[in-house]
Amino acid sequence: MGQQNIGIENSDTVTVIVPVLNIQKYINEFLQALLSQNYPKNLIEIIVIDNGSSDKTVEIARNYPIKIIIEDTVKSPYAARNRGLEVATGKFIALIDANKMPHINWLKEGINALKVNKPDLVGGAILFSLPSSPSVSNLYDSITFNNNYKMVTTEKGSAAGNLFFRRSLIGKIGMFPENFRSGMDIWWTQKAVRSGYLLNYCEKSIVYCKPRNFIEIINKSYRVGKIHPFNQRQNGVSLFSVIIITIKTFAPPGISRYIEYKTITNSQISAIKIWFVAWLSKIYMGMGRTTGLLNMINQKGNHSF
């Protein structure tokens, strides 16, 4: 899928917003990658929002020419992003997570995609950077999560780990809801699309994601599951169907997908092991969906929507 390159102009200022929490082990590498972008340095504003780190994340970040904001009252990456959006000055906004390493052309390609055909939002590619000897959980994470192409093209939403939009959009559809730790990026971008704004996908704007371990996967599955019932209702799914979807979540997944992956990649890890992690992940997602469903029925937290 080729894309016209119409070039960067002096008015194409961009604010990169990054929520962080206890990432001292790779914040140097991450910030160096941001500061090495193939984009005019005078047009880039980088805002790092610390969400209550207890390690040396902030101390290390202060060594770089960036803006640092502390948001430790509301423990949510969306609250952190909102604090960044409140002070952002760029014409364009670029959102990225600190566990994702941007390609050197990440920023240039994302902004160019916003200028070609003038969409309101652009979701970029999220690829996995697997270690030389990946664990079962690493492989499962790379197969399952962060398929931003699918989210943009079929679900009409995008992950905030690689998302571009015009800053003016905030005044039109509002900030991110702050009382959740996962899922509000999909909800917010789907809200934009439902409101008539155009979301495109850019395969050339690439970030590389560090895969999660098992504990991180099940925690992620539970957090994401909690918001699914709200998203489903917002997309017109009946309450009865949401209940059925929630119940079906606990069923074991099919194994063919993991056998096919093992065959294609010639992985030395058994497809059964990947399948078992997948089932445990589904169980925790089902638990999250159950919690979200009960909260929704009891009208808890629904005021944010």
C-alpha cells in the first residue's frame, strides 16, 4: 500500500505525549529514539507525564530536553495523557507508549499520513520485537495483542500506543475518560469515528513493542475485559448479547491458530503451551468482562460516558 509523501512544512508542529510509570530500565533507549526522529527538531515538542513512578524514571528523564509533568493523583495512563493534552502546543498530536520503540521515520510517516487525504486520526503499525529466545507468553502476546491494522480497518478504533490526530479534535470530542487503565483509547477513537471523523491506517509509521510476560498478560487481559461491555453497548450491542459474549469468553480458544503460527515460524515452543496461555488469558478477560458488566448494570462508573 503506497502512500504519497507531500513533505513537512514549518507549520507542521507536533507534540509527542508519553505516559510513563516505572520504566527506568529502558527510558534512556526510548527517549533517545524519540529525539533521533527523522523530523525537524524545532517542530517537535515531547511531553512525558509520570503517573507515579517509584523508581528513577523521572530522574533519568530530566537529563533530556523534554517537558515533564507529574500526574500521581489519578493512576491512569488516560489521566496522564490528558495532562499532556492540556499543555500541548503542537498542531498535531502523536501518542506513543514508553514500552514501544519508534522507527526513525515513525513521526514523519504518521504526520504525512495525516496530511494525505486529510483524515482526522491515523493509527500506525505496532510490531513486536521478540527476544532471541522468546517465552510462551512472549509468543502469545505477539500473536494476540496490538494488531492495530485490524483495529483500525475492522473495529474503527486505534490503540494509543501509535496514534496521530489534529489537536483541534480534542475540542470537538473531548478528553479521554480517566477512571480506567485500559480500553479508553479504543473507546475514544471509536467515538471520533461515530461522530463523523475519519480514521486511517498507516503501515509506514512503525513502533516496535516489547512483549509482555505472563503476569503482565493476564493483568492486561483483565483490565481490557472490564471496558469491553461499555464499548459493546456504545456500539449498539444489546445487553442480552453483551451477557452472552461475556459468558462465551470463558470457553477455550481454538488451537488451529497456534498450530499455524508454529508451522509458519518454525517455533520450538509447543502450540499446546501457547494455547494454554491463550485460555488463561481468556479466563482473566472473562473475569474482567464480568466485573465491567456488573458495574454497568449497577450504573457504577457509567457517568464518565
